[in-house]
Amino acid sequence: MRNTYQTPVLDEPDLTTGELELEERHSLRRVAGLSTELTDVTEVEYRQLRLERVVLVGVWTEGSVDDAENSLTELAALAETAGSQVLEGLIQRRKQPDAATFIGRGKVDELRDVVLDTGADTVICDGELSPSQLRNLEQQTKVKVVDRTALILDIFAQHAKSREGKAQVELAQLQYLLPRLRGWGETLSRQSGGSGRGGGAGGGVGLRGPGETKLETDRRRINQRISRLRREIKAMRTVRETKRSRRAASGVPAVAIAGYTNAGKSSLLNRLTQAGVLVENALFATLDPTTRRASAEDGRVYTLSDTVGFVRHLPHQIVEAFRSTLEEVADADLVVHVVDGAHPDPEGQVSAVREVLGEVGADRLPELLVVNKVDAADEETKLRLKRTWPDAVFVSARSGTGLAELQAAIADRLPRPAVDLTVLIPYDRGDLVARVHRSGQVIQSRHLDDGTELHVRVNEQLAAELAGFSR
């Protein structure tokens, strides 16, 4: 069993003095504590049959060493979620990733030694690699190389359950794959077809051959599949927009729960609405949005929607493919932004989520920040976060701490109906009374001989329908 070792923490370089130390910049730095290798030999034998054994590699270009290690720790969690066994984590300090091999060319040999020493069969890089970087690293390390984007897409593919979710993931994967099809490999022909006889049709010297190459065939098929998936998603998007417009017409306020992956969004939804949504301690456990009804203490009804979690550097293919789903957030009246209070870098999580919200136009909406998992956070962290976000609500979905305060905060931020009126509704119009309770705010109610007298606040559309019953 091979154990990782921890190198001494390097002093933070003074970035104002000029160049970073070359030795530090070009060294591969091991990140301790990432290994998920098992100590029970019987379990190891079983897991090695089905799990890939991976080495993680990151390039630290900016920020502190803690930022770099947090990013690689998150990559390790992503790898575990995808079903891999993490053996080692390495970081190289560089101004920017190497254009040919991601890490410095001289360090690729060291990476190869680590791969041989650990028995790894896959290298996962903490970034999105170009086709040439992937190809060069695979050729030199002699194992499969995967980047962060491909890893996230793989997790999405495993967790997608609905027809729409599966179509969105497949579209994102194909858009990622298309530019990375191996070009002009040993098994592919450069020739483009035509007769082998001199003077025949087909393009002349160097262009006669077997016809369309496998690469060209693959590209054509992928482009056809992408077009078909886009049409299917567009049709499903129309259905989703119809449902949203119905909810908007009903006057029921919409609240979207957004946040970093594994921050506890589904747990909060279950606590607030008894929705019964799958809760799993894994990244991207929820891909398909779930919408449930909830009610404030004053009787106002609103909807709560769980959404797909975000992550740092969320692949743009995912944002584009899931745009119709993410627009559930953009069309909400309030965004409940859930943060993992026990995470090493909750501030970084908030920044990453707000960046994605901005991409789908949801950054203009009212936001209620909710710090979850406070039962797992230490006192120092809680005090720091309370100073950073004085208006945030601190809760624990697991223990129930702070849930009453959260419900009150949501109710306080919900849009209130604009029209205040008193009506007397006959007893044979119970449908109108139900609509008032569902989409308005009932301030006072009493039963009289000739009907139900209500003092209500409702939207303008419902107020027009109630005008004939006003007092």
C-alpha cells in the first residue's frame, strides 16, 4: 500500500516583487489526504474490478496554495462520485498551463513515474484540456487522460433520469466530443475517394482512395445527432415554458433553490415541503428539477423548485444544454441561494454560483442567502460567515435548526399581491374562495348568512374577477 506524503507548506510568494521562484513554479507538489485507497484487502480486490484508479493533476496559476488544494480536493470528490479510486494528487506551480502538455514538459516524466508507481490507469487534469493536450499527455503517460469537463459530463450522464435530462447530457457530451475526435490517426485514411485508375474521377494525385474516412463519418453522425437532440430539447423547452406560464398566470409566486452541488438543496426542499426528493452525499445527485407547493404562515401559497447544482468552472456545454432547466431559476420571484457552511471555501462557492446565475440572467432577482450544515461547521467559521453575510439565514436541514427563521424570511421576501379589497362571495362560488386562498393573501375571513366575507390582497387579474362581489 502506497501512502502519499505531505511536503512542508511553502511560504506564500510576494507577487508584488516580480517573478515567482522558478523552483517552486516548476515543481510538482503532492497534495496530501486525497487518497481513497482502501486498507481492507478484501474490499480492494472487489473494488479494483470495477473502479478506475486515478492520479489527479492540477496547475496552480493564481490565488493561494489553499485555493489550489481546495480545487484539487473538489476534483477528488468529483472523481469519487464518478466511481474512481483516487491514489495521488499533484499540483504544479506555473504562470499558465503548458500549451502542449498542460503541466510542464519536463514534469510529464515525473507524472509518468507516479502513474507507474501507483498502478494508476487514468490521469484526471483539473481544467479543460485542448485536443492536442489530451493526445500528447496520453502518448507520454501511456494511460487514459480525462479533463475536469469530461469528468463532470460523465457524472451528469450517470445521474440523469428524465428524458429531458438524458437528452441535455447527451447533447453536452457530443458538443464536447466533436472537436476532440482523433484526427489523422494511424487507422484513418487521408484519401477522399474516387477511382484508382489514372485519369478517373475523384480528384487526382493523393486524393484517390477508399472514400469517406471514419473520422468524417463520425463527425457527420455526431452533427446529425446534435441537430436531432436540439430539436427534441426545443420541444421539451416549449412544454416547460407552458407550465411556467400557467404558474405565472395563476399568480402563485415562484421560489427557486439554487446553490453549489452537495450544499443540501434537496434536503432543504424535503424539510420545507416533504417532497421526498433523492438526497445523496454525492456531487450532482439532483439533475432533474422538482417543484413543490409550500405555504407561508399568513396562508399565501408559493412554489419551491429544486435545481441542478453548480460547481467552479461549470462546463459551458452543460450551461448551454441545461439552459431551459436553469431558466426555471431566472423566471423565479426569489432565489434561495444555499451555501455549504461546513465547506472549506464557502465564499468561493457563492462566487461560482453567482457567476452561473449571471449567465442565465438570474443575477437580477432578489436573493436570500442560506448557510446550511451549520451543525457541522465550527464556531469560528460561523462567526466569520455571519460577519461576511449579515443578512443570511443559518440553518441545518439535517437537525431542523433555523428552519422556522428560513420560512419567515422566504415569506417576508415573497411579492405581495397589489390590490386590497373586501368581497362577499356566495357559498356556491367555492371555486373563487379556493383561488383567493391559493394565489392571494387572506387577511380576514368570516362566514355570513349569504356567503363568505373576505378581506384579501390579490393580483390585478383576480381582483378584476372579484369586482362584482366587492363590498
